[in-house]
Amino acid sequence: MKKWLFLILLFPLICVAQTYRYLGVEDGLSNRRVYCIQKDKTGYMWFLTHEGIDRYNGKEFKRYKLMDGDAEVNSLLNLNWLYIDQEGVLWEIGKKGKVFRYDQIHDCFSLVYKLPMESFSEQPDPVTYAWLDQNKHIWLCNKDTIFLYNTDTKQVTHIKNDISEEITDIEQIDESHFFIGTEMGIHYAQLENNALKLINCDKLESVKAQVSDLHFDKKIRKLFIGTFLRGIMVYDMNTKSVIRPDYNLKDISITRFKPLNDKELLIATDGGGVHKINMDTYQIVPEIVADYNSNCGMNGNSINDIFVDDEERIWLANYPIGITIQNNRYTSYKWIKHSIGNKQSLINDQVNAIIEDREGDLWFATNNGISFFNSKTGQWRSVLSAFEESQGNKSHIFLTICEVAPGIIWAGGYSSGAYQIDKKTFSVSYFMPPLYTHTNKRPDKYIRDIRTDMQGYIWSGGFYNLKRINLKTQEVRFYDGLNSITAIVEKDEKSMWIGSATGLCLLDKESGKFERIKLPVESSYIYSLYQAKNGSLYIGTSGSGLLIYDINKKLFTHYHTENCALISNNIYTILSDADKDIIMSTESGLTSFYPNEKKFYNWTKDMGLMTTHFNALSGTLRKNNKFILGSSDGAVEFDKDMKLPRSYSSKMIFSDFKLFYQTIYPGDEDSPLKASINDTKVLKLKYNQNRFSLQVSSINYDYPSNILYSWR
């Protein structure tokens, strides 16, 4: 049997590295409160939540029920700890003392042990702490007794709890020695001959604090102690001393330690986000903390658990959000959005056009007026919006914007003319080209694109006509035969590229004559144009993908979703810097095209891009070397040199093998399976076992939406 998995991946580009993804109940998570996170040997992520156990493959969640006979176990007293042993087996344990083991073959949890509740009639939650050690024992800790359940023999050993304190955490030092944290402090103990012997350790005994989490590093022989409101302490077994870091987290509770690398430890807190401690110098610094000024940053500080996987993702149990994933392999970006009632924000999230003026400030044409952002002061202003009483019932939708002279901004949209904004005074005037001519040209229905050429002329394209305007003399020239204009780009000092709803034309500026360029596609609607330094013209179409026109050879190169890794056939905006990398916005995300390699890499919502529905001719390359692109949900800004990983792992999974519509397991009568269907290398069926099926899925946490399957 062969497994075939074809992936179409496309990544974009950025320099700083922190992209966040958020998983909540709307994505399939059973509850926003997540207690534990684990990853099994197959690659699935497991979440123990307020409602039960969820398994996640990067795209879908599957919820598992815990059954005690015919009754579902869903009490909070049964949903407390989730562990994976050294053999990769998943265990769930609750405060009532019920132990569940995940049966991978049957894909369910089985109850393998439960404490005799008649012995704890006055204690509804007899287990204060449960833990899985390296000796194949599950510790069920009670204030008086510790029950050791052997996962191999299924035997239970009762050990007297001589500590006489409520145990909160345990760390194993070697085969028989342990650090045990309690609500009163920390102890050093030896488990030998079914007895727990306390060993005197003056320095540890002096630690009087409610211990919330422990982490022991065997290589450097240091114990990191997390407490409730008392910060962090470190016990060094080499020097037999207790160290208290200078910068400590004393006002918040430490919930979890997790190694980030050989030198650093992540610290999850309840209210302070995630910090990082250097295990040699004990320097503590914030690592992942909520950024409430960002629309796409960390979104909470109450962290119950952390899991760092082998692909550099950090999974956070983040209440009340659910799961937040930080991926350091991907890139950070700025998401600019409207804030309701806040004048110091973008006026509207539907961003139809963006420009940067000569002074480095930004202008946004939106569905509710024009926004101006002063890059030096960080201040916002807006004009021509519905929030201004003077605007009355006028249209506030603007589709294009252009700096036609230093400090003079023109904006066009659903009106016949253009609005002129003086940057210094923010005064607004209206310019209607037909009023400045002696012809009977009908007014334009709306203005799609406004550009300036190297001679200083203003070019305005609308539904009915194309115009060239001299700003100084206000002379207007109409170019007959050209209408439904969608994009304007200057080819050289003598000619202009004109894109329209009906195709592409090359216009001679002075004679007014134009040549229609026949496109090799059925859909000739043009969204965007970009001329490279070598003269090649990049043409973004509606429904036909990307065309590259070599004007010297009169040849087209056609890229679309069927012959390359383009994510969409609607190419809305095309930008570049040195032509080594072409950035394109689409309705499904951003695409980066490398002409020399002839390869595409995409940036999608799967990869942490929060807004993916971009708008036509909405974007620019700024002087600070950042691209900014407009979408239906704000604008995104990112570094022009960003680079994302171009490869990732994706694992295909076989499950639910059926013969004649009946699920078959290894060990069943006449079953052809010796192991699970996913672990089966060769499947031999009898001649009469000729009707079978199986379920195929994939584990992919980077780009699950673009996985294709093929069978032969």
C-alpha cells in the first residue's frame, strides 16, 4: 500500500519572527478553558479542556468521551491531568482517582483504574495531585496516602504520606529520589521498598511557600521552583544553595515551567503572560505578553500550560481565549484597523487604496472617507467621511488616491470628479473635469485609478473615459475609445499601459492612438498592472491568474492555479522593489513570486495572516522598506525582505479501516490487520474481502487548507 500526499505550499516573506494563531470554540475547541497540552508520537495535539479531551490535526478537532461503564465522565473532578509516558501512551487522570488510558487501535479512552470511593466517602476529590513518573508509576496523591498504579502490571501499591501536606507537584531526580512540592513548601524524598522516606535538606526546608510547579534539569542539577505570589526560586544541588533571581515574579502565580532550549526556560503565569529565565544567569525577561495595542499579537496573559514542539511552535493554554500558537518560524506584521468610536484610528476597514506621500505619511481611501496617518507623530486625521455633518448625503466611498503635487492629494470614487485635499490646511475642494472643457463629454460614473506621469500630468480613469489633466492650467484632454478603466501604469515618456474591464491597451500619450493587446485568456478583466525594470509587464486578472507580457518578443507567460502554486486566480495588487520578488495580493492571501526561480510562495490565514481578502490597486512600497496592502478588513504592513520557511512536514494518517462497511480492528476474528491500519506497511486481503474503505487525513499545522490527496 502506498501513501501519496501532494502539498501545494506558498509562503511569503518577513524579517522579525512572531506570528500568532488563535484556536477557540468557533474553530472546534470544546471549551475556552484549557488545562493541559500534549503531543503524541503520531503528531496529534491533545488538549484537556473544561468539557473533555480534544484532539487536533491542524484543521479539525475531535472530542473524546470518558466512559465509566455506560456513564459519561464529564465532571470537572475527572478532568485534571494529561500525561504521555515514555512509550508514547496518553493518560488522563482526575481528582476522583479515575485513570484513563488512550487505546490507539480503537481510538478511545479506556478506564483502567479507579480509587475505591467508599474509602473516601467524605472526600469528593481525594486526589490532590496526580503524576506519571519514569518508573511506569502513576502517583495518586492523597493527604494521607499515595497510591502508585503500575501501568505495566496494573498493580496498586499504597504508601503512607509522611509529609502530611497536600502535594502540588513532583519532580524525579533519579530512579528513587524525588523533589516533592506542597502547599507549605518543598521536600526531598526517597522511594524505597514501598516506603517514602524524607531526607533532611536544610536549604530546601527553609523554603516556605505554596509550590505551584517544579522543573528539574538533570544536566545542570538545578531545581526551578514556581510558587503562588512568592516568585521563583532555584535550588542548586551542586552548591546546595537556594537562589532568588533579582527580577522576580512575586505578584503573580507561576503555573508552568517548560524548556525552550538548553539554556532557557519558559515560565507561564496566571496573569503575567509568559516570561523566560536563563538557567545560568537567572535573568528573567518577558517573552510572550499580551499586546493590547496590536490586532494580531498575543491576546491574553492567563496561561495554564505551555507546550514547545519540535518545529519551534509554542502552544499556549490561554484563558479565556482557548489556544494561542506562537510560531517563531513565521513573520510578524502590523495590522491596521478601525476602532469604533476612536478618532485616532483608521476611519474604515474597507481599504480601497493606499499611498505614501513625499513626506513619508500615509493616506488611505476607504468606504467611509479618507484617512491620513502622520508617520512621525503617530496621529490620525480623516476627511470626507459620514461622521462629518457637512458631508450630508454625499458618497463617502473612495476607490483611488494620488499625490498629484507636493502636499496636494486627489481622491476619486463613486462620483464624477475628484476631491482635492490640501495637506497643510486639510481644506477640501472638488474638481470635475467636464466643467473645464468645452466638449459635451458625459461625466464619469466613478473613478477607478488616478496616476501622475513623468511630465507631471494627472491621469484619471473611470467608467466612461480616460482623461489627462494639467494641474497648473487645468487643461483636460479626453482619450476617445478607452473606457471602463481599471488600472493605469506609465510605460515610458511617450506611452501608457491602460488596463480595463475589456483588456489591455498601449496608448500613445500625444497622438491618442492605442494598440489593443490581445490577451491569451478568456477573462480579460484587469485588476492590476506592474511594469518591471526589464520592461516586462505583470498583469493581474479577474479569474485568469497572472500574465507576464514580454513586449519585445510579443509573448505571454500565463500562471494560474492549475499550473503553479498560485493561491488564487484573482490578482488584485502587484508590487515589487528590485524585481527579484513580486508581491501579489489576492482574495485568499498574499503570494510572493520569484521570477528567476519561477516559484510561488503564499501567505494565508493558516500561517497567521489574519486578513486575507485584499482589494484591487490597494497597496504601496514605503520609503522605510515596508509593503502595505489594503483589504476588506484593514491594512497589513510588513518588511519587504521578509522570508518564510519554504518547507514543512505533513503527515498522512490512515484510520477507520472497514470491510463490507464494518470497522475492523487488529485481533478481530478474520481481521487482516496485525497492527493499526496506519502502522500497516502491507495489507493482504482474501479474494472475498474485496469491498473495503479507509479514512485518510493529514496532520499539518502550517498549511492544512492547501493539502491535496491523490490515489493510484
